[in-house]
Amino acid sequence: MTTTTNNKAIKKEITIKASLNLAWLAWTISERVSEWFAPEVIVEAKVGGAFELYFIPGNKSSMNTKGCTITKLIHEKELHFTWRGPDEFEALMNNENELTTVKVYFESINDHSTKVLVEHDGFKNHPKWNEAINWHNVAWSGVLDSLKSALEKGEGNLCCQP
């Protein structure tokens, strides 16, 4: 699979009051990802493994990242995966050989706080892509806010079990 690259990238960073281990597990265990990102998830935490999110429960044909895979995994440091955009941008950015890439970086601030940086790149430098870039810019802010809220709530699997 080929991934396009250029200077169009989205970068979002957030500090979460949660240990590095819990922040990492929130991204790498399907059941935990489904608590804050998408209701149905398949994450196989290995290079070449699936990173599939299904945003409409029971619907495997639309609004999903079906077929996306993990391209790099460094325990508690980096998680990279291919990405499919929402249905409205399907013709633009969901071509199998030109998927964009999401890179998630983790950094421990102290025992109780973690910095999470999401970098989404591979957007093409073309006016048609501007709407997709703007949509993802807003979406990644919401995703990180959801992660922070879920981890800092202090309840359930996300906050309390390694």
C-alpha cells in the first residue's frame, strides 16, 4: 500500500490526567477504543493488524475505516495507522493506494499525566481537499476531547485497569 505525503497535515495535542499506560491502552484495545472513539472497533495491536472503526453500529458498509491497518507500533510511544475519511469524501481520499496516515505519539508528563499528539498527514495540496482537511481538523479536536473526558472520568475500564 502506498500512502501519499506532502506538507498538508493536521496536528492536535492534548494533555490528559491519566498514566501513559492507560492512555496507550485506550488506543490499542478494541473494547477501550469503543468507549470513546466509535461504537464498534477492531484493533489488532500489531504492525499489519486492523485499525477499523465503525461509526454506525451494525453498518459495515458506510462511515467506517474498514481495511485500515496499523503501520507502526512502538509500545507506549507511537501508533500509526492508515485512514479512510467519511463517506462525503470517499471519492477524494479513500482510494486504496492513497490513504492518509494518522500518527499518534504518547509522552509521559509524570505518573499521572500524558501528552497525546495526533498527526494526520497525506492530504493532497489541491482545493478539493480543503473541505476534507477542515472536516478532519474539527473531528480530531473532538476525538481528543472525547478521549480526555473518558480517561479523566475516573470510572470503568479506561481509567482504572492496566
